Amino acid sequence: MESVLGRYRNLIILVGVLFLQVLGLAVQVKRSADAQHTRLIRIWAVDAITPLERVLVRVQEGANNLWHNYFFLRGVRAENRDLKQQIQQMRLEQVRLSEDAAQAHRLQSLLAFKEQVVMKTIPAQVIGSSGSDLSRSVYIDKGSNQSIAPDMPVITAGGIVGKVLRVYPSTSLVLMINDQSSGVGVLLEKSRLQGVLRGTSDGELILERVMSDEQVAPGDTVLSSGGDQIFPKGFPVGTVSKVNPGKELFLNIKVRPAADLSRLEEVLVVTEKQEQQSVAQTGVKVRAADILSQRLPSVPDKPVTVPGAPATGKPVAVEPGQVLGGTAKPRPNGVIQSEPRLGAGANLAAGVPARTAPVRLAPASTTAASPVVESGDAGVRPSTGSNSTPKSAPDKPTAVPVKPITQSSPQPAITEDKPQ
Amino acid sequence: MPITYTSGEQIEVYRFSLPVTVGVPLIALFLQAFLPRRIFSIFDLPLLVTIFFAMARRNPISGLLTGAAIGLAQDMLGPYPIGIYGIAKTVVGYGASSLGAKLDVENAGARLLVTLAFYLVHQAVFFTVARGMVNLTLNWSWSHGILAGLANGIVGMVLYFVLDKFKQRT
């Protein structure tokens, strides 16, 4: 018996161990059918393992934190620096793109303006200013190499900017209209009052030579009159911002420039002016004298004695602006119309483009009985004398041939207020 | 595959220190419970430890007791009734120690095949007990069983190589 047990000892022990486990399983299966409860031995086992697991988990978390918050962050500083640089570059890029977009918008409006304007222009970029606080001038990137000449008008889509003062091979100095030495012949759009627009030391624009009894209101549009023979006629110059009584019966009118003179970037240099369609080209029979007669219905005709007329003893009424020696025909409205034989008629006959200009009487300070025709084109200054026989009116036709701007300085329209 | 038959006198029997005897199975149980199930569920580290100790000691009683203890401990941490893994690992421990007493399975190839075979035996006993006694609904897949056996064999080769360092000659 002992030999049998010794011989199969291992097997017997195996069977015994298996039997015990099967017995335990059977007990568990039977009890699990009765009630579900956690066995104490499981609790012990779990209690023995879970602290170790908890420690290991904490170690693992610590290792992860150490890795992610320290070792892994070794390159974070450099990465942060790179990201900051990237942000800076992106900001610069954003600014550049914004500038490009704004520039494109401006150029688009400038191009649209250029397409509308019948004149030859050269676009230019403002590259700097004079650097002086007292002067209002800017440099543009176009010069004599691009056929830029002095006294060429410089405009934007908004309005007149100034004129070319000095020309260099590749750059030009532009004197803006708000410079103290600048002067622009202008007129008010509604009332057609003419005046001279000057700059002040503060960079503001003052409209001079407008009598105090004229009706000028803030908001009135100021256009170029063309009388200075530099700026094309009819271009927006600005709007009246403030009207105050000035010295010597003149109004002190402040004008807000139409062009943003403080933020100039792209401008157009007018190299060749093509003024408004002439009478000969349009075929519309409207003359300055007609306009004048329509605008002055209350001005009484002043009989003057025409030299060389037959000595009938009867005065002959001559319309202001009538060219001496011309024929005078009565108009249907009772106004005598003069037809000059020379001047505009001659130019039109020669086929030279001429422009029409608004003609008005001088301010009320002049003698009412002797109105003086003032033509913006001719640049006739208002005459205040009672014996003001027009000196230049008979000689200056209301239609002036267009003259391309050349290197030679044009004749200033207002001799005493010659723009610098 | 060099599985050589040797006489009992030629086979060396090893023993292990108490820390290794207790600590290695506990670590295996702990890792089995701690390591992510999705990746390491295919491995049965307590089974590999059971096979290693059983083959190294070459004592069937020691082997079956080691298997029973490790299996019961594994049962305690698992959801099934206590004894399923215990019975399976008892059988494996007994078989591995009996095989180790007759065969020299010291090389890697023999260990791979022995591990694969005992893994299948373990699974067979486990499924038998689980289905037959506990009435658990477990599905058996031969492909999965063989792949898992090969995977455990490969891991076992590495593990046995490490645990060989703790062997002590009797």
C-alpha cells in the first residue's frame, strides 16, 4: 500500500488538489445561485493588489507628468520663440495684405477716375515729403524721365492735390494746394463765384477774394476754375467748411480739401489737359456771352459809344465781353449779343479746341453801371474801378485754345497771386 | 528542435530564493492585471511563470502547487469563480514539471514548443471547466488559440531567459 502511494504520490496529490478546487468551484457555483456576494478572499486579493497598482499608477502618472511637463518641454522654449516669430511674421503679413488691399482699392478708384477723365495722366507714387513742417509738398516717384514737367497739375480721384514744382530725373516735388505759397483759381459750384484758394501755415485752405456780401455757405463745393491755367477746370478742390467775415470786405472762407492731402499715396500727374468739349466740337451754340446774358437779367444795359461807329448821336448798348469791332445782334430775349470777329471765333474757325468757361460779373464792389466781364480762362482780375473799361476782355476771348503743358512755365492767370 | 531525452541523473534541478518564488508570480499577476487589456490580454504571464517554475524545479508536486497557487490568485483578481484558473494551472504545473523531469527543455526552441503546447492545454482545461462546471459561455477559436500560444511562446522565451538568472543549483 505504501509503495502504491509512493509510486502514485504525485498523481494522487494532483487529483487531490484538483478535487479540492473542483469542490470549491462547486460550492461557489451553488452559492452564486443563491445569492450574489463578494467572497472575502477576493477582497483580500484585490486589497493586496490594488495598492500596488495604485502606487504604480501614481508612478506612471508622475513619470508621464515628468516627461510631458519637463523633458517633453525641453524644446518648448525654442518652439515658443519660433511661434512668436511666426506670429510676428503673420502680423506683418497681415499688415502687408491689408496695405495691399487698401492700395488696390485706392488704385482701383484712381483707375476708374482716370478712365473717366479725358486727359493724359501719369500715375505716380508718393515717396516722401519735404520734411518741413511749414511747407506742404511731397515727392513723387516720377520725374523728367517720365515726361514730368513743372507746373503740371497733380490730382487724385478725390480732387486736386497740387502742382509739380520741381522736376528731377526720376522724382518730382509736388507743391500741394494747402501750402502757403500755393494758389489755385477756384469757383464755387453753386454761385459760380470765383476766388483764389490759398494755403495757410496750418495747412488749411482759405478761399480769398470773395466779397462779404456774397452768399457762401458751408458745404458748398469748390471747383477749379481753370483760371490759373494750371489745374483743369471743373475739378473738385474741396468743400466750404467755415465762412467768417474777413478783412476789407472779403469773406474768410475755409475750405476742406477734397483730396486727402495728409494721406497721399498714389496720385496722377496730368501731362496733357483736354478741357471740356469746345463749342466747335460739340456744336452746341452756347457762348459765354449767352451765359452771361442769361445770368444777368437785371443788369441794365449800359450804352457806350463805340469808337468808329457812325456819329448818330445815339448810344449803342454793348454787351459785356463784346469784342470791339464785332457785330452786335439783338437776341430774342432782348439782350444784345456780340459776335467777336477775332479771338474765339478765329480760333474756332481754325479748328483749335476751345473751352467754354463760366463767365460772371465781378463782385458787387464794382460799379454796377460798368460791369466787367471776368473770364476764368482769361484770368482777368476783378476790376474795382468805376472807369473800368475791360482791358483784357476785348482781347481775351472766352474760348481759349488748349495748350499742352510743356516745360515752359504757363502764364499765370492771376498775375498778382501767382502760385509759387 | 533539440529536445533531448536525458536521464534523471543528468537533469539539473534548480531552486529559487523565497523572494523570487513569491515575487515573480506576484509581479506576473500584477502585470497581468495592470497592463492594458487591449494589448496584453493575449498574454498569460502567470501561465508562463507557472511553466517556468515547474520545468525548472522538475518536481510535479511543487509544480502543481505553484500552478494551483498562481491560478487561484489569478482567479481572485478575475471575474470568474475561484478555481477555474487554479485547476487549469494546476494541470499545467503538474505537466510542465513532469515534462521537465524527463526532457531537457533549456533551449529556446524547445521552450517555444512547450509553452505553445501547455498554453493549449491550459486553455483546454480552462474552457472545459468553465463550460462544464461553471456554465460560462466562452467561445473557442483555434486560430486565436494557436496565435496566442505562439505569442506566449515568444514572450516566454524572453521571460525564461530573464528568469534563468534567478536559478540556483540545488
